[in-house]
Amino acid sequence: MYDLLNGLRVVEAAAFIAGPSCGLHLAQMGAQVIRIDQIGGGPDFRRWPLAPDGGASLYWEGLNKSKKSIALDLTRPEGREIAAKIATAPGEDAGLFVTNFPAEGFLSHARLSALRPDLITVRVMGWPDGRPAVDYTVNCAVGVPAMTGPAGSDLPVNHVLPAWDLLAGAYSAFALMAAERARRATGHGREIRLPLSDLALASLGHLGQIGEVAMGGADRPRTGNDLYGAFGRDFVTADGRRLMVVAITPRQWTGLVDALDVGDLVRPLEAELGVSFARDEGARFIHRDRLNPLFEKAIGARLASDLIAAFEAKSVTWGPYQSLGDALWRDPYFGAANPILTDVTHPSGGRYLTPGAAATLSPDHRRAPQPAPTLGHDTDEVLGEVLGYSSSEIGNLREAGIVA
């Protein structure tokens, strides 16, 4: 964690990945992030992966580190009224709200901005018209599973990483801070709506894929594990290890050819085809069926340790295929030696390596991440400090079952 956003108060009423990861990014930069939780937990409170005893959600406690939690009965008008008051509570550095609740519901921007006109709301959505969607239903609709998988297959291949959700969380944090900066200059609030479908469409367009389909008249074909448009693929070493090897730039290509000592095989092929693989990365992709066997043979004849030493000497871009467990326990980039990780004890009772802010902001000191709160852990504090409720008022709300 850092202190760059110290003093900023953000209220989050969101489930699943996009909204909570937005709040997580802000909390890790020092903002006070207050979660509004349903008593008993929201729809993602028990989501897998779970702790080994089958209890606490490791997913939930991972996304909600360093936040505060107030538990309300959001099915009752009194609970909804308190939620609205928290989201719109006064303060120059407050009035920032992140949600994925329905746009026209009790947490609509129109209703909340009537209480605080300069409110900034970030609303993560599925489709722009309000229809629900998640990362996986957007991903299939925009065509990514049809580009992924073995060449020649007609079966869709889903991606296990929820890319649009994760990107939406980061983009939401960026958009919120841009709007907050504008509010400082103008005093005006606004609602920011971010549909996952629009984010996916824009991202593919930024990468040239809309132009590719529009101008080429066809969808991108599947290419298996070959890197589209350049040279890159998985190869197996003599001792059975699998490595991903990539050469996009001329320097990467030259280093790979030198490390494997295959220049005498590549140069005649260039002469035959009338191309320069060093200068033209596209040619490496077009002629991959001729190149891949050369590299398969060269890599397959050598031990992984020898190859890795040669790759490092020539600055080749490569990576090992390994499990997450292998990465955590054996790879210095991903294990305890990495300064973004700290051993933290969590509400689940588990103690494990936990990431803080991913960025290194020199010369600022990165503080250790704080665990996620237990559900409703900060209810009294939020009601007292943010809304100014007395202890007797809080007690009455508890007895009525409106807060927990």
C-alpha cells in the first residue's frame, strides 16, 4: 500500500471482480474504501476458491483487502436509506461511489445525486442497455473464444482469466480519479457508466482487430500456440521441459538464432523465400511451418539448463511452462523474494503470501497489504464517524436487524 490517496474516501457497493478490484486498486494507493455489504454476505461472499475447510472465500478476501465493511439489510427501506447516506456523506474528499447495482435501482445516480449534487458514480455494467452480463458471456459474444485454441478446431475455447473484469476494475479506478480531478476544478459530479461489452469492443479495436475484420473481410483464424503475427510458440527440450520462446523485435530474433546456432539453416530459407526474418516479423509468422521444425529440432536436442544459459547470454525472450505452485515455491520472480508479497493472516485463518500494490513508486515505501475485513467489522465505526450516529442510535439499528 501507498499513501498517495490518503484522505480520499470511496464507497463501494459491488460484487464479483470489476467493482471490487476498482476499490482494491484505490485502497492500495491509500484511499479509505468502505464496502457496503448485505448482512450475511452478497452473491460473491462464498465464491470459490474456498479455504481448505470449505468455509471462507479466498476470492472474496483477496479482492477486499485493506477495505472497511459495513453490513446492512439492503432488502429494507431503512438499510437502503443508510447506504445512500454513506455514499453521499459530506466531505471534500468524499462523494466517490463505485457500484455494479442496477442503474435504475435504489442506488441510481439520479437518486444519490439529489442528496449530493457533486457525487461521482462509477457504475460497472454488463451491456449498455442494462442487461446483465459477466466477463465470460461478453467474451464469447465478442468472438475471443473463436480465435483461441487449436488450429482447425471448430469448438470454442474459453479463457480462464476474466480479462474484461480485471481491465474494468483498473479502468474504473482511472476514470474515477479523472472525474475527481475535474470535480476539483469545476465542482461538478457525474456518472461514469462502464459496460464490459464496450470495454471489450474498445480493447479489441485498440489492438487493430476491428480494422482487421473490417478491411480483411474475415475473422482471425485460430493458430494454436503460435504467436499471431510474429514468431512465438512452445517448444520441448531434450529433458522434457516445455518453454515458451518469443521473437518479436529484430534483436529478439537475432539473439534466438545465435543462441541456438541455427543461422546456417535460416539464411538459406530466407534466400529461398526472398524474405528477411530479422527485418520482417510478419514473415516469421507466415512461414512458421518452415521455421518451427528447425527450432523444434534445435531446442529438442539440448537440455533445458543449457538452453536457458544460452538464452540469457543472448537476451532471448522466453518463459517456462510451470504451475502456479511451482512459480510460488521455486521461481524468485513470483515467490517470497518478490517485494510486492507479504505473509499476511486473513479472516479465513490462513496465512499466505499476499500481494500489495503491483507498482513500485520510488522513492515511496510500499507498505504491507492489510487483510480484508470480516463482514460488517466496521459497521459501528462507519455509522459513527461518517454519519455521526450516536451509540444509542447504532444500538437501536442493531436491535432492529437493520445493521450487523
